[in-house]
Amino acid sequence: MRNLRERYVHPSTKAVWAGEKEYRVHGATQVPVVHSVAYTYDDLDHWYEVAVGNEKGHIYGRNTNPTVESFEQKMKELEGAEAATSFSTGMAAISNSLSTFLKPGDRIVSMNDTYGGTNKIFSEFLPRLNIDVTLCETGNHEEIEKEVKKGCKILYLETPTNPTVKITDLARMVKAAKEAGALVFVDNTFATPINQNPLDYGVDLVIHSATKFLGGHADALGGAVCGRSELVEKIFHYREINGATMDPMAAYLLLRGMKTLHLRLKQSCDSAMKIAEYLQSHELVDQVFYPGLPDHPGHDIAKKQMRQFGGMLSFSMKGGLEAVRDFLPKLEFANRAANLGAVETTVGPARTTSHVENTPEERAALGIPESLVRYSVGIEETEDLINDLEYAFAELSKTPITKG
Ligand SMILES: *Cc1c(COP(=O)(O)O)cnc(C)c1O
């Protein structure tokens, strides 16, 4: 007979239950926030065994904390990983993971459209350490394969990307990397483990900014990495010494946010599809970028490796930057902010948010129009968001568009 206790459990159910039981105390149904820097031991031998890692337990807050560990356990379950560890921010997760494995003389291959901070690590910090960085055109699989074949330590990917939501084929990239003996890291922030599990395609390490969709309420910073124990243990060791530790209060907020991750994403993804279609038909919109649209270049790959197309989209406006400047303040149900993945819809021009560090020429080379608006769909009623856009467009067309 089938053992019902070992049956498949959906990510949505895991988001609610996983990783918590062991950390509850006094019969509480919720994981407590343990605000303690250190842990006391009367038995010196026991203390020693915990300190050297032979027995379970906590010693000092920079290394481990029960609330933070519960967050890590939930992440591990959601990504179907052997192990997970956590960080103060998503950027700490990325920089610590890279620093754990790279040394002078190594080579890393990635793509042009990674998150702005990641791109800065590639262009500014790694070259300073004599690490060779090769950035390929995002979505150009042949070019990435060619560069990986020349030999590299890490192939670093992000899919979907920021801000034009480009898609990279994970299975195909993993195949190329394995042949070259390279590790594959994937930033899974935009998809979340609800929509995509890169480890299923043979990826070695999944990285998250928990600050975005995972937490979902724009009130806590955090990062996580998930993968094989052998890799995660090395990264944990680097982090516990270097100190980019997640705060227990942040862990609590993220744990609470993650319980509704699947519901929030369902609403955001459903709305994103309808909003993308609406925008595509609007006369004041130039281009719409959303992988759920059949004419998006990554649509077929996204369909294959993602369960939903995500809550992020972007669009460029006719009338250039001037139009964007007039349009954005007219939206009622949107924060104009450098964030994404929150329950509130969040908007911003790419030139002010994800690619503020680039020159207009660099943005043009990356295929990012100056009039590109990043639109992170919140959990509001779809109709209200479309009405809000409709109102802003109508107000805009009342004033003649000045050249931007
Ligand atoms: C925000 C973001 C990061 C960085 O996360 P922080 O928590 O802000 O440090 C990394 N990758 C992607 C895709 C992001 O959106």
C-alpha cells in the first residue's frame, strides 16, 4: 500500500508548514523570534561538542539562530534541496557564494542582464581580484555555450531577468556547464520556488533575495542559497566568519510572509498576464515584456521550466521619458519605488531602479529603452489595477506629449 506520509507534498503546502515544527516551543503554533546573541551551557563537554559541530545546538548568533534556522529549513524544503543557508540580504547571498568558490586566476561566465548589484560585482569587484568575467548577451544560448566550453569555474544565470524578463533555458545551460566541469548558480528571485525549481534541472546552487516575493511585504531584507550540503556548508562557513548573518526578526517576518507566497503569486501572475495583454493593446504603449505573451522570445522555454510566468512585467511608452514622468504619478495603486515582489504594486523606470548605474548608451546596448517602466504586480484586484492604468493613460493623452 502507498505510504501516505511519504506522498508528494506541493510547494504551496510546504510554504505553510515546512521547516517549523522543530523550532516551536511551549506548544506555540508559531516559531518564536529568538533574540539571543549567545547560548548558555552548564556542561562544558556538551558545550564543546556543540561548538565543534558534533552535536546540534547554538553557540553564537553570527553562526546560527533558531528562528533563522527555521527560515533556512523552509527554503530548503521549498527548493527541494539537501541544504540551505541564509544571509542579511540577497546581495550578501550572491557575493558570499561567489567569494566562497572563486580565487584569483579563475574565470566566471554570466550574462548582461543580471541584477544591477550582481552586475557591479562582475564589472567592478571581481576583476580587481584578477578574476576573469565574461558576460554574454542574455538569452543567447549559443554564445553562452561557446564561452562555457572555453572553461570556467562558475556559470552564473538569472531567469527571468530584470527588467525585460528574458528567459534562459536551464536544462540546456546545465548540460554545457557539466561538460566543461563548471558549477551553475541561478538567481531564482523573480520566479520564486513556487514557479521554478532550478535544482530539478541539475543546477548546483539556487540563490534568492528573500526581500522580494518570498517575504512579500517589503518590510524585511534577506537572502538564501539552496543546494547540495557539500556546497552549502562551504558557503555557510564563509558567511559565519564574514558575518553577513540574517537577523532573527527578519527571519520571522520572512517565515510569516512565505506562508502566503503561493496565494500572493497566484494573484500576481494571473493579473500580470491580463495586464500584459491590456498594455499590448494600448495605443500609448510601445513594447510589452512578459514571458506569458506568446510572442515573447522566451515564451516556449518559460512554459517548459516555469509553473507560472511570474508577477513581473515591463513596458516602454510612446513619448519617451517625458511620458513616463507624467504617467507614473497618476497611478493610485502603485508605489513608485526601487523594489518589487510586494503585496502592493510597485513601479519605476528602469533608468531609476535596476539600471540607475548605467549610462543611456549602456542601457540602449542592453535593449532597455529610456521609457521602460518596470511593473511589479501586487495582489490587488486585477480590474482595479487595469482601471488605474486606464485612468493614468487617459489623463496623459489629455496633455500633449513633449519630447523626452
Ligand atoms: C533585489 C534583488 C537582488 C538583491 O537582493 P537584496 O535583498 O536587495 O540584496 C538580487 N537579485 C535579484 C533578481 C533581485 O531582484
